[in-house]
Amino acid sequence: MRSLYNHPKYYDLAFSYRNITSEVDTIEKCIKIYSKVPVQTVLELGCGSCPHMLEIVKRGYTYVGIDINPRMIQYSLEKAYNHQDKVKLVQASMVDFELDHQVDFVCTMLGSLYVQNTEQLISHFHSVSKILKSGGLYFLDWCVDFSPLTDVSDYWTTEDSLLNIFTEVNYRLRLHNIVEQLYTETVDVKVTENGRVRKFRESHLRRAIYPQEFVLASTKLSPFELVGWWNNWNLNKPLTGKERNVRPMILLRRL
Ligand SMILES: C[S@@+](CC[C@H](N)C(=O)[O-])C[C@H]1O[C@@H](n2cnc3c(N)ncnc32)[C@H](O)[C@@H]1O
């Protein structure tokens, strides 16, 4: 089956249920309340098709994106065609990367913290700590597993009526190895475009990251402090452990 990440246009549509303007509003609120440095440059890790990029640039920031997939980078470069002075996209791995300049804010969206073991997690924090200015924030969307590792399934549809494209998305998590805390994440997307049907799949092994080991790796083994974690991108809803969590957001600050 074709790789979904090699077809960014369909990835973009399959995950287009987000309210990007409102999400960038929340990011700006976090910056206003918690950042100890003024923010000019935003770095997104695992940026993919860069759904937030144009909104971020529109608000005056410079955007830097890192992704491992060259097709995602090419697609996002085309999206940024009219903003080339404010956008830089780099093909690299979030596990171990370097940039020429430090940045003021880092984010990883939609659970895109892709690591397969503890060494990669520590290496990831090491790379972020080198490029993020002291006092700057690292914002993570859904990158910590606040629920036990059980099998999960989800289904949704999206539509672009102008382009006449309809997608049906099946999302699955399956436990792979409990000792290694590995699970398989699979996204199947059926695309109907002008009556033609095509199927895409993305499937990866990922290491689950539980709350207290996230705190250990980021704040005891790496130079960050935990600012807080909240449910569903809502700064009025700090996570207590009692709620059903949906897209929790986590905020670290570089010491
Ligand atoms: C779920 S998509 C998220 C894209 C985008 N951030 C968003 O919010 O829609 C995950 C992205 O992470 C990228 N990715 C996976 N492993 C990576 C790695 N080790 N380093 C950098 N990017 C990676 C994939 O190529 C893909 O574009």
C-alpha cells in the first residue's frame, strides 16, 4: 500500500479537523504567560505538511520546520512559496539534529514525538536543549501517554468540497512489546477523489512515553523544567489524572 507520508496532500486533508487559528492563539497565550524570552523564531519538529506554518508566519514569526521525509519538506516548501524569507525547512531527524542558530520556541504537534527507545528519547531532549534559548518554551501536543497502553481504534472522515476529495481515516494502536513499551501505530486513509478511490497507509513502531518518565527524561536527565500539562489545549484545564484525556498539551521550559 502507498505511504501516507509520501502523499502529503492527503495527509493534510485527513488531519484537517483541527482549528489552526485557535491552536496558534493558544500557543501565543503560552508564550505570553510562560516564556522568559521574546519569541521571534518558532521551530516545529516532525513538521510534515506544516498545517500551522502559514498562521504562524502571518503573525510575524519566522518558522523553521524539521522533518525526516523529503516529500513532506518539498510539499511544505511549495506551501511557503510566498513567504520564503520567513520560512526554513530542513530534512533531519528529531532524534539527533543541529541548526545554525538557536530558536526561541519549539513545538511538536499531534503526537509526533517519534522515538523507538529510551536512548532516542534522551538524545531528542539533548538536541532540543542545544537549539532552544535558555528561558524558551518547548510545547508538546499529545506526546505523552496519559493512558495505559491498551489497543485503541478511531475513525473519522474529512472532505474538501472544492477539490472534490473525501477521506475516511482508520487509526489503530496495538501493543507490540510491553517490556520495550513499544506499540504499533497505523493510520489507513481511503481517498475518494473525483470518483477515483485510492488507499494509503502509515505504520510505525513507537515507544510509549508515560508522564513520570517524561518528567524524568526532560527535567532530571535534560535541562528543562516542567511548566505544566493541560487537557485538550485548554489552559484552564490542568491535568489531574481523573479526567479522560484528549490531546493533552505539555509545556517545558529550557533552564
Ligand atoms: C503525524 S505527522 C505530523 C505533521 C505535523 N506536525 C502536523 O501537526 O500535522 C508526523 C511527521 O513526523 C515525521 N517524522 C517521523 N519520524 C521523524 C523523525 N525521526 N524526525 C523528524 N520527523 C519525523 C513524519 O515524516 C511526519 O511528517
